[in-house]
Amino acid sequence: EAMEENLAASINYMVSHQLQDSVMVETAELYKTPENCTSLKVPTVNPSIWTPMTPVMRGQEIRFQRILKLISAAITAFGRQMEGSEMIKIQRYFGLTVQFLL
């Protein structure tokens, strides 16, 4: 099923163009991980592992953490827009879909 054209155009643009660093930081700050959603917190590398990592490996890890922070912010924004009963319906739908696909 199609979605509203302006929203579809916006999503297509976001997916096909890299976000500026400032937009990513602002978005993550706007939708900080709630205290009671510990599973959404982005893990950091243990200092004893970080120290021997090469600069290339560190750069990859930093980029990966930035992506995870943005995904966490998106899930938080989505969750804040939902009522509890709607979220349960969505979880049930996706749970059934995943089970069906397996």
C-alpha cells in the first residue's frame, strides 16, 4: 500500500543522501534513549579493547556507533508517537510476521 507522496519523497531523499553530522547529532539529542529502555543504549568499546585497535578499526567503530545512535533515536521517536495499545499491536504483527518467515 502506498503512503502519502510528500512523506514518500522525504523518505526516499533521506535514504539516498547522507545526513550531515550536525543533523545526526541534533536528532540523537532530540530523541535521547529513555532511562527505562536499556536495550536501546548504544554500547561502547571496552578501553582494554579500544587501546590496541588501529585507527581504521576505531573509525569503523565510531561510524557504527553513530548509526546505532541514529537508529536508537528513530525507535525512540516512533515509540513516543505510539500509544501503548498501538505498540502492542505492532509488536504482535511483527512477531507473527517473523515467525511466519522462519
